Amino acid sequence: MKLTISAKATLVVAFFMAGLANAAPPDAAAGKAKAQTCFACHGESGISVSADIPNLAAQPSLSITYQLIQFRGQQRKGGAMEILAGALTDQDMRDIAAYYSALPAPLSKSGNSEKIAKGQQIASAQYCNSCHGAQFQGQKHIARLAGQSPEYLITQLKNIRSGARIDMDGTMGSAARGLSDEDIEALAAYAASLN
Ligand code: HEC
Ligand code: HEC
């Protein structure tokens, strides 16, 4: 069952990316106009208004687009995003992603130094950087974690671990499966401390 869902999600992404070849180029200025409804929560600068809402500034554009597709298809739900994304076309998503991805990254956050050091150890032992980037800056369809709100990261890691949030190809699910609550808190503190 899990495999089927992941395979379906992968297919959706594959179709979407195949469609990119013929699409109009992403337009950040148009994206800003289309993102007006998003500003109330994610901020005009891509810095969100509360800890349970993710920062979108400097997120890789493909990661933003992919998550919006997931919400629109109701494969991922939360924060009413599945309703908000329902109104967006593929071109809207690409334009909005171009806008947010070009904004300056969130500042690093201070935190408990022991937790941060422990998080760094776990991250290197688990090769989180091999996908999320050396400084957790994200790449392609893989989210930026650096400077993200730790509360948000903790919720997402727990959701991915339990399967409440699906992931496109199961790789993130297997990365999260072995993590304890303590590990997750340490990893979130470490990620938040980066810029
Ligand atoms: C009412 C507040 C609210 C509004 C308005 C809103 N969002 Fe969100 N958004 C959230 C919350 C909360 C989440 C986290 C959902 C979860 O728990 O999984 C989220 C998640 C996201 C994510 C996933 C980010 C990641 O790192 O995985 C993207 C992308 C996103 N929103 C884009 C948008 C866009 C584009 C708009 C405007 C069309 C928008 N949001 C409007 C609250 C909001
Ligand atoms: C093999 C590649 C890979 C590895 C290794 C990996 N991730 Fe991920 N990660 C992903 C992908 C792909 C996604 C997006 C999943 C989706 O929504 O389909 C993701 C999503 C996430 C998210 C959600 C981000 C957001 O903005 O909502 C967090 C948090 C995260 N990963 C943390 C970690 C941590 C911590 C580790 C190490 C323990 C790790 N990842 C290892 C590929 C990876």
C-alpha cells in the first residue's frame, strides 16, 4: 500500500517535470502578485508569521512546486494548505516558487548548544547532508532545512516517521524511521542553527 502511494506520487512528479519543457518560464514578478494570499502566513519576505508555519525564503523552487502539487492532490494535508493549493495552476506554482526561492534565506537561530552539537553528529552519521546539502540549503526537489523553524521541522519529521506525511519515493521515510523523539529535536535544533 505504501509503495503504491509512493509510486503514484513519483509518477505525478515525473509527469509534472516532463510538462516543464513546454511551459512558460517561471516569472517571479507574476509570482509575487499571485502570492498575495500567502503573505498572511508565509510573509512577503518568505519568513513565516509563526513557528508552525514554514519559512519559504530561499527554498529550492522545485521543492516548493513539488509540495504544492502534493497539497493540491491531497497526498499531503495540513494547515489548510490542501485547500489553498487547490486553487493554483501549475504555472501559478512555478511563478510563486520562483518568487519565494529568490528571497534572502532565513537567519540562523540560536538554540541549546548541546542539542545542536548532538544534531550535527546524528546528521553526519545519517547522511542527511547527502540529500539536503552540505549546509542543509536544499537542492532540486529536496527542501532547505537551514534556518527553518525547529517546531515545524519536529512536526514534519514525526509525521514522515509515522507515515502521516507521505514522501515521494520513500527515501525520506526510511531516513526518519530510526529516529527517536530526542534525535528529532536535536536535528531540528541543528538545522535551525544553520544559515
Ligand atoms: C492560513 C495560513 C497559510 C496560508 C494562507 C498559506 N499557507 Fe502554506 N503552509 C501553512 C502551514 C501551516 C503549512 C505547514 C503544513 C503542514 O503542517 O504540513 C504550510 C506549508 C506550505 C508549504 C510546504 C513547505 C515545506 O517546506 O514543505 C508550501 C510550499 C506552502 N505552504 C506554500 C503556500 C503558498 C504558495 C500559499 C499561497 C497560495 C500558502 N502556502 C498559503 C500555512 C499557510
Ligand atoms: C535520500 C535522500 C534524503 C536523505 C538521506 C534525507 N532526506 Fe529529508 N527529505 C528528502 C526528500 C526527497 C524530502 C521531501 C519528501 C516529500 O515531501 O516527498 C525530504 C524532506 C525532509 C523534511 C521536510 C522538510 C519540509 O520543509 O517540510 C525534513 C524535516 C527532512 N527531510 C529532514 C531530514 C533529516 C533530518 C535527514 C537525516 C536524518 C534527512 N532528511 C535525510 C530526502 C532525503
